[in-house]
Amino acid sequence: MKIDEKVLIDKYFKEAYEQTKKILSIPSYAQPKEANKPFGPGVYDVLNYVMDLAKSLGFETHKDEQNRYGFLDFGKGDEIFVILGHLDVVPPGNIKEWVTPPFTPIEQDGKLIGRGAFDDKGPTMMNLYALKYLLDNGFEPDYKIRMIFGLTEETTWESIHAYIDDYGYGNVAMGYTPDAEFPVVYAEKWVVDLDVVGNLETDFSIKGGEAYNVVDDLVTYKGPKTDDIATYLKENNIPTSFNDKNELVVQGKAGHGSLPWLGINAATWLGRAMKNVGIKNEVVDSLNNMHEDYYAKNFVKPIDDETGPLTQNLGIINVENGKQKFSLNFRVPALANPQTDFIKPYTDKMKEYGFDVENISIEDHVYVDKNSELIKKIMKAYQEVTGDYKSEPLAIGGGTYAKAMPNVVAFGAEFDMDHSTMHAYNEFVYVDDLKKMLEIYTKALVLLTKKDK
């Protein structure tokens, strides 16, 4: 099937772009359950909006009776080709750090700015309109294409697990999630979340952070040597201020937990400052040792393989006298054993500081042979569309819905992960990149959903 690029961009992209802005305006981060809204009102609203939109575009749709997920179907094959997108986002964080309110998207300097622009509303909408183009132009896939809209990818994964409980994945032949980077991701590390807890005496309190997988960019401190700490941080270009409770506020920079070096961790900078001004405490020692220790070398022996090294991110901190909790996010190399290679030695090390390790959560890894049919097909599709024959399949630290089903991998949508703003303030996607996504996914779906004869 030949794709008319001019029509695709002039007509379909224009509508896809406007609809992307509309769903960006819905604050769909996890909030407390309300009646028939299991993940909060914003997530409920975005699900209903997208399901109504998909139906209006001519697709057969299904919404879970408990509002935990939704999906659309296109085609009539016995086997299913899945596209796994998600409509939830991470919390906006400090509103003052945004150039626009995070749920009031704007276009500025060729960028669409708003929470979820890249993770994952923008790419999800480009896939929806890729399917719309194919539907309108008579394309008949050999698979039933099912696009599933997840709602808790950034938190518990309850949404996609609910779908699997209801429908299974036995008839899923293959598929992708547009929630990482191009050209294709053949491996994803294990994701381990855990809490380091203690009952130590302190004469200070620290609080900050919102999620395990986001670099903690804002903390408050109350305790001794406040002026000395502020002076040290200022000398290191870390902004500070005082709030109305006369607490020291330390400002860092948010970022994705799998790429902690792209952020500035306010909590560990505070720990470094406390250590340097002479505050002696096991909490300070551990926090100081986490500072810029992106590979956890101060806590465990190096763990590395072809998918990259172990990484650590401190996402949430809550320290009071007699009660401490650090909430951390680790990305463990895909070929390692997270229990024996990491969790056990890490737990033993934290005991030396006087802490216990609790609430351990392990998210599965992905490892698909780079020579498998799935990877070869996606690479062929990507190369034919882009002309990029140099890029190779990737391994990443991020955790995507590819972990939810066999024979599913992450395919796009980031073109430059080193400068990604996923989970960061002023999250944005280049408008031209959205156009490229739409073209790539439209053409790729033609190649991927027609069986070799």
C-alpha cells in the first residue's frame, strides 16, 4: 500500500495534533480512587475522551466496565497485533518550574510543551491517527490490530494486568509500544523499586519527591546549620530559598529515573551539603554516599552486561526523628539475577548503615534476540521509512509495556534519548518529530501487519 505523505501530514496530522493538545489538557496522573474511577478523576476523564474519539473515528471500541482500560480493534485476523500505549502521566511536580501550566499545552519554538507530550500521549495519538489513515484508505491487515490504552503505566501497571486477566495474550502474535526510542529496543533492564527504612535519632527533618522513577528535584530541610548548608549549595549552583515555615527549600532538576544523570537530585545534594558542614549521622552518611553515585558503586559491586550497568535513583525521601524512609528506583542489567546479584548484597550493605530494606517490587526484564523475526521486521520497517541503515537495536534502562506481553518490544518514539524531557519539567516534543512519528508508524504498520506470502 502506498502512503500519500502529503495527505497524511496535511489532513491527518493536523487533526492528530489538535487532539493531542486536547488530551494533554487532562491531568491524568494517579489520584485516589473515586467510586467508578479506580485511578482518580483525571485518568477516568482521559480514558473516556480517547474511547469516544476512537469510536467517532470509526473503530470498534471496548471500555472495561470498571474503567481500568480500553481498546480499539481494526481488522479481522485470528491473530492479534498489539499496540500498547498509555494515557497516564507522572505528576507535574513544582508548577513554578513550568513555562506554561503543565496541563495547558502550548507550542513554542517548534515544541509542543505539556505533561505527557512525549510520555506517552503524543506517540499514542500518532498511532491512533496512523490507524485512522489506514482505515480510511482501505488497508486490510492480516492481523487484527488491537490498540490498548493503559492507565497506570507510570505506577502500578494494574491497568494492563487487568486487561491480561480478562483477555490473556495467547493470540497475540507480536506488537510494540511507542514509549521508548527508535529504531527498536530489543532489551530492557529489570526495574526494582524498594524502600530503605530506619528508626534512627536525628535532630533534622527532610521531605521531598513524588515518585520512585523521577529524580527528586525538590526537598525541604529543617534542622541545624541551615545557613551553612545554604551557603554550600549556593557555591555549587544549587538554588535554595525559605518557605513560610522557615524551612530550607533545595531546588534540583527532575528527570527520568532510568537516566538519573540527566537530572539534579535535590535530596542527595542536601546530603552532600550536610556532610560538608559537619553534620554527623548515619542518615547523612547514606544520603551523601548516594550523591551522584548513579551506578550504586558505594553500595554493591558493579553489575554490568550488554544491556548496560546497574543504575540507581533516589525518588522520594522522608526523614524525621526516629523514622526515615528513602524510596529508590534501580535498573538492573537484563542478564543479571536481581535477587542474588543486587537485592541481597544491597540489603546487607544497608544494614551496615542501620537500615532495613522493605517493599521490594521487581518489574520483569525484556530480552528478545536481535536476530528474531520481530526485531528484523521492525528494523526493516524503520529503515525503509527513514533511510537510516546505521542505527542498531537498542537496550535501555527504562521499563515499558513491552514487559507485559511476550513478543512485544518498544518501537520509538524518542529520537534523542540523551536530551529527553520525559518526566522532566517542561516536557516537550518537537512538532516535526510528531510528524515523523506519524509517517513512521503508518508505513511501519503496513509492513508489520501483512504476513509474508
